[in-house]
Amino acid sequence: MSFLTSPFFLVGRACESQRLPRNFSLCSSGLAVVAALGCGGEGSVTRDIAAAPGPGGSVTAAPAASSQWQPPAQVEAESPVARFGQLRVEGSALVDAAGNPVQLKGVSTMWLNWEQNYADSKAGLRWLRDNWGLRVVRAAMGVEPMGAYLTDPAPMINQVRNVVHNAIDLGVYVIIDWHDHTAELHQDQASAFFAQMAEEFGSYPNVFYEIYNEPKQISWPLVLKPYHEAVSAAIREHDPDNVIIMGTPVWSQNVNLPADDPVPGTNLMYTVHFYSCTHRAQQRAIAQSAHDKGTPIFVTEWGATSSDGGTNPAGQVCTDEAQAWHDFMDSAGISWTAWKLDDCADLSCLFRPSAPLDGGWTDEWLNGHGPFVRDHMQLYPQE
Ligand code: MG
């Protein structure tokens, strides 16, 4: 097994997530556990272990699918979905049922194979909706690690269902995310999964499909675009209209490639990810240029941290650079979900260890970039 295909590398992000030269020396020096420490990011094994003591850090047995779940008789009044309804894409814009541009802001769960308690908390989601202005939650379904979708599909699907059911109950939008770095190797599984999700949830206006979280350095025309075409076609057999979000090469930074060679179809968007201590003006210029060309963008992950997700608690929170990204996103009306809804010492964990599960996250519970995320989720400057 080469280092590039080691589990540690597959789930990490620090050494992979930028267009700048990557710090392979950090990643390749020493033991695998050192690699996990150095390169662990949004999904590092080490980060997960570090999160274990809190109420959201432990991995409990996956709750049974809420098989008794019944959709609400009507969308909750004043909720985001009650307000905006079925969304679609027009040019570069996400628009509501009336055709008006709409910006959604919210959070991503932690990898669902590693964190289930905050992700499952309906009360917590309601609190974020009502107190922070959350309109969307992203269900980050791990695919490759042991215990994730490829080895344990049933509990992972149930986890996704739980998040989606909560979102539908609360009138919140929800992104079903295939959280993978080599999805081109799992195209058949992804197609089958999304066909199932589209069959179950395609009639709900709440749902987005994010079919490939962060591709690595793979060819857009030869590998990634064909993957998106195939998986999107599987969705469209069951759901003709809900928005599909597609990853872009190099950890979802090279949105310039689909800008010049888009996937055919309707209601398609592309994702850009940024971690502001690492991804700065150069990456932002790529996104700005794509937006200016009319490319619809949804930022499904960002952090005011380094690209390792702030796994080193002694690292930085780069709010000045993050503010420049938010100035761009707000001016362009770009929707986003912040990484990540979890309690741990990582600077990208919104909450301190042992924070409550069900809301009430006052200042003393916020961690790392948490205050910055909260402050920006509450702002909808174009409304
Ligand atoms: Mg639909």
C-alpha cells in the first residue's frame, strides 16, 4: 500500500488541499500516526480520537433508521423551506420558487461515521435555525474509512436519513454529501446510493445532492466530468429537479475547469472549499473568475483555519482572510456550510468539548472559528 492510498492519507486533508506545494515532508515523515497527526484534517483519525471525550465525540451504535418517520403534514411556518420553497439554478444564482436569488448558510456535520450525536440532534438543529439563522445542514457521509459507507452502508444510510428527516421536519435545507476523496473508484456505489436517496427524498424541496466532496488531482474532462454525468443521470431517473452539487479538482478548488467545460444539465452547481489560513487570494480569484463567467457555486465547506481543519489547537484562526472570502460570497450571493458541527479542540470544531447537544451555545461554548461562523451565519446582507 502506497502512502497515497493509506487510510491516513485518504481521510486527511492538510497535505492535499491546496494548489500550493504540499507539505509532503510533514506527511511522510515518521510513523503513520505521525502522518495522521500532521495531515489529519476534516476527517483525521487523530482528530476523531481527540474528540472522543465530549458528548458528540464518541461513536455510538448507529440509531436505527427512523422507520416510523412520517413527513410533517405541512412545512413549518416561517422556516427556510416555507419561505423559499423549491430551489433551482438560474445562471450563476440559486433562486427560490419565485425566482428571487436566495443565499443559504449553515453547517456541515462531522463525518457521520465518526460523529452522530450533534448530527442527530433535532433540537440542536432547531436552535441553530432559530438563533443563528441556519438555513441548511450538510450530512457528510463518510465513504472510504472503515465503518463508513463502503464497509457499512446500512448504518450510514440510516444516519443520513436521520439528518434528512430532521431537516424536513424543521423546514431546513439539507445536503446529502458523498464524503469521498476517490469517488471515481466508487462510481457504481455512488450512483446506486444517490438513486436510492433521490427515490426517497427527491420530492422534498429540502434536498441537495453533493455527489463528490473533494476530488484530488484528477482530470476534469477524462475522469471527473464523466463521473458527475453518470451519477447525476442516476439521480435524474428519480428526481428531475433538485439541485446537484459537484466537486471540482484539487480538493474542490479548481472551479475554473467546469467554468470552461460545464456538465450539461439543469440545476447543477459546483463546490468550492476554502480554509482561509491556507487558501487565499489566489484561490479566491479562481472562484471569482468562475462566478463572473456564470458558474453556479456552493461552498459546502470552509473554515477560518488552516487546511488541516485546525487539528493543531495551537494553530491560527485567520479571520481577516476569511472575511475577504465572506465579502466575496455575500456579494455574489453564494451559499455555504461551515466545517463543522462538533465539539473538540480542533479550531474548526464549532464547540468546546462537552458542549450541550441540543442548543444553548452561548459564547463560553464556542471554540476556534465558532464565533466567526456564528456572526456570519446571522448576516444576510442582500436581504
Ligand atoms: Mg425533486
